[in-house]
Amino acid sequence: MGAGASSTPTAPQANGAWKAGQWMATLKNSKGLSICDILGDAVCDAANQADQLSVLRSLGEEEDSTTIAERVKGELCEIVDVIFQGTKQLNSTKFATTQEYNEKYMQAPGGFTLSYGGLDNFYGGLESQVGSPSPNFIAAMHQEHCEATDSDKDFTTGNYGVTTTSRTEFAFVFGLDGGATAAKSTLFEEFRRMV
């Protein structure tokens, strides 16, 4: 009866509250069966797996729940083990709720909340916040990446740890030969010829 929780130990949250029953519904044993599947198979008895609906209807015709109790009793140890393995996984998980996950992005838990603008912001769009874009977007991209004061300032990417410059990135993105070398002052003229 080796069982383990193979799914993520997070649970849907009803009205913002974490619910153990919903979490348990996500747990599975080593064969990939949920607690409900384990109970369903036990109640319907292995010999009668083909027509489980008929088995359940016949159990409903009995005088009491003795047969169901006897069939479920044998599976309780496995269910307990699945829940126990799930609690172990839950303890090793950083985020069990969406609130815990969202706090990852806060500098300090409860440190700030975002606010919405008014209708003037909505109808004004991004342009009202940052101004009109340049109609010559290619020239604007070149200026931003190759002619700005920080165009040759090294920065390290957070995802791969690569140290580069805006000028070098522009050259590589547009496929210009030589990367950093081609990104020098003649880059824009070379780029214009390509477009």
C-alpha cells in the first residue's frame, strides 16, 4: 500500500479561505488514484468494476451500511497514507495559498497595494501617462538602445545571468553582423539599408 501525494499540495480557495477538503481532492496515491477513486473502487468491490452504477444501486437497497463499511475499512490505511504524504509535501512547499504566493512579489508582506485610476486615466490610455509614441518606431528603438546615455552600460540579465548592453542586444536582435562591434555609430545606417 505504498502511497504518496503526487499532485501539487495547493487547493482551490472558496471565498479566499483555504479548504482542507478541496486540498485532499487534489491528492493521489502512487498509482495516480485520488482518495475518491480509492473509495469508489473499494465500495464497488474489485470483482464488480465493470458496472459500478449497478453495484452502488444494489448497495442502496440494503438495510444498513455494513457492506459499505466493510469494503471501505480495508482502504483506510492507504487513504491515511495519501493524506500523510500530502501533508509532508505541503510542509515542503513555499506557497500553499494564493496569498502566500502573492506575498513573494511584495517587498514586505502587506507593504503596498495598487490602486486604480479614474475614468480620465482609462479613457486617456497609456498615451496620457507616457506621451505619444514616435511615428518612426525603428528610429526610436535605435535611439533608445544605441544613442541613450546608458546604451553602453553593462547590465546582467536576471534570468540567465548574461552581462550585455542595450546596444549589443539591439545588434543581436536585428541580426547585424558583429554584435557589439556592429552596434557602434554606423549601426543605424546599416539597419536602415536592411529595412
